[in-house]
Amino acid sequence: MVIPLAPAVIDRELPSEEAFDLLALTRDLVRGELLPQVNAAESAGAFPRAVFTTLGEAGLLSLPYPHRYGGGEQPAVVYLQVVEELARAWLGVAMGVSVHVLSCHGLVNYGTDEQKDRWLPDLLGGRLLGAYCLSEPQGGSDPGAMLTSAVRDGDTYVINGEKAWITHGPVADFYLLMARTGEPGPRGISSFLVPGGTPGIEAGINERKMGVRSSVTSSVRFENVRIDADRRLGAEGKGFAIAMSALDSGRLGIAACAVGLAQAALDVAAEYARTRRAFGSLISDFQGVSFLLADAASKIASARQLYLYAARRKDVGKSFSTEAAMAKLIATDMAMAVTTDMVQVLGGAGYVEDYPVERYMREAKLLQIVEGTNQIQRLVIARSLNRITREARNRATGETS
């Protein structure tokens, strides 16, 4: 089994010396902890909990969140480049970091000061791992149709229902859970921080996935799960807004993962093309191969700039929901195309497990599905365009929406 080459250093624009040091630390962890383990873990479908403990101790599970609670207080443009570096070595780990950060979003952004002081230090300290519970077996891309319920009973809520496709489902220490507390539709959904191990929580068997096998994914059932009422985040009925806000940031994490995965595939294919000879020449000298590599490099650079553009909007407090959908759409479609082409560069060698590009191609497919399928991203973008057009027309005519 060939271990992929350590990722080449990308020339990055970082806002501080601290950010440069953080990327250097990430690369050291990639070389020392991730690359030596990834092939065996993916082949065995083994969840690398010890790796997440190491990342947590290094502060990489809490980078975007405040120092006050144990976070790194790094801007999105830095955090996402860390995620990209991790994805170049091990997509399952990078996605796990993104999911954990997503799972902390509700408490950080919608919790009371008392809730944050009580729970955030543990969530951000690297000892605990989170899961995000939104999708349901019958709902898929329609979370407004969710059936999981949370019924108020005095000073507690009683939760019943089932969530599907939950990353870290069997191993999570806490869940950011969306459940119905009121009327049908999005306005009846509330958000809760549920401790793992609470009686009545049961994870299903691990899904047998095409790729990213080291990342455990399962259904999670909640049967008469009783939690204190103070574990609700925000007011009743605000859960859908909390979920969508978290997904905006999560989509940028997936975009960064996609860029890192595609870069890893290009790294392997370019090195192979510089050493493989055919018809008396290096195959990198053949136009058919060199153009595939050139196109891949261009697409990767473009997708990287798109997710960084969305991140900069987030960092300065501008709306970024549409831009996050664009970044997720473009970056993940790019990753699917690039990994497929890089398999082609290696030819027969690309189709066997001696090289990791066949795994990269299998893994890329998942990125087009998670955090909202790419069809949903197109819907989000189209609705934004319609809204902008309608608002422009109203301004021109003096009408109101």
C-alpha cells in the first residue's frame, strides 16, 4: 500500500503570524499523525478517535470560536484553510472537524451566557466530539417535514424520533438536535443540546459507505429521552433558523474539504506523471496528460478562491449564505471531476488500491451530497437570484414586497 506524498506547501495569504504558525502546526500533524494511519484506517473502516483527541489537544477542534471558552478565535479564512490541509491528508478527519464545529454552532451563537459558560469549555476543549442531528429517514433534504418531537413536561423535554445519516452518530459525546415542539413546518422546530449517553439514545449500525469509511455514520433513535428544559437553545420555534445558520458555515467547511481532496489527487497524479514513462517519454510531456493536470490545477485554484471569498464575507459580518451555497456547489462538483480525471492520468494504476486516487474519487461523491445536496445548493442560489431581481424591480417601481 503506497502512502501518499506529504502535501506540498501551498502559497497562502494569511492574516497574521499566528495563522502561519497554525498552518505549520497542522502540516506537522498531517505528516506525523494522519498520513501514517489513513490508508489502514480507511481500509478497515476504523474510526480514529485518538486522532481527534490529538487535534483537540492542539486546539484544532475549536478554531473559529472565542478564546473565552477555549476556542482559537480564528477568522473563517484561517479555519477553513486548516480544514483544507487536513482534507489533503484524510478527508474523514477533516469532515469530522467540520461536523464538530457545526455541532457547537448552536450553543456559541444562540445560547445564553449561562449556557455558554456552563457547557462550551468542555465542548471546545478537545475532550468531547459532537454530532449534528437534522436529517430524518423520510425527510432527506426537507427538514421542515421533520417528525422527531420534543414535548415539554414541566422542567424537562421528552424527545422521540429518529435521525438519519448522522456523522459521529455512534461515538458522539453530544448532539445538536432539531426536534418539533410546535406547529407543522419550519416554525415549529426547536434546537437542543443533548448529552451523549442520555438514557433512550440508541445509534444504529454503521452505514456501509462507498468512501470515507473511517468516518462512522449511522441513524440515531431517541426513545423517551428526557433532558432538562435549559438545554433548549434559543426560543421555541427558532430551531430551523439555528439549523440553517449552522449549515451556511458547514457548507464552507465541506467546500474546503473538497478543495483539499482534489489537491491531494492532483499531487499524486502530477508526481506519477513526472516519473512514469511511455513511448520513450515522461507522460507529463504528453499533451493529453498535461492538459488534464493543467485543468485540474486551474479548477482547484478557482474553487479555493470562491470559498475564501465567502469566508471573507463571513469574517466582516456580511451575508454569506448564497456565497456558501455557491462555494459548496462549485468545489464539490470540481472535486468529483478532478478526482475522476486524476484516476485517468494514472490509467490502470489509478483503478487499483496501490494508489489513493481511486479512494479520492469514491470520497468526492459524498461531498456532493452532505450539508445539502448540490441540487439543493442550486435551489438556494436560484431563490437568492429571484429575490434580488424582485427587490430591484420593486425599487424601480416604488412597490413593496
